[in-house]
Amino acid sequence: MDPDDILYFESDRLVREIKIFDVNGHLVHNSVPGSKKFEINIQSLTQSVYFYQLKTEDNEILKGRVIVL
């Protein structure tokens, strides 16, 4: 597998859930890593901008953006 097909996350807090949305707001990935460090295979995502929401162990929501080339 190509390393470019992997999205790496690392947090100082346990991540309970991650959701990734496309530019139209459609959910394209949802998982429950249950750890502070994890990987997501993004090979199936087309070139675009995606938005993620991480939910931490203390229910804080962290948001960000990923550009897939």
C-alpha cells in the first residue's frame, strides 16, 4: 500500500470517534479508533477537500480539513 493512501492521526487525548465528510457534507468515513494514535486508509477517496471531526474521550469536538491529491 502506498503511504500516500494513509491518513495518520495523533492526539494527546483518546479519540473516541472520527467522521470524514466530503465538500457536500456527505459522510464518507466513520470509525471508532479508541486510541490516541491511529491510521485511516483513504485510498478510496477521490481528489478533493474533506473535513473531519474528532470526538475525544472528554466529548470535545476537534475539526480540521484534509486535501487529497
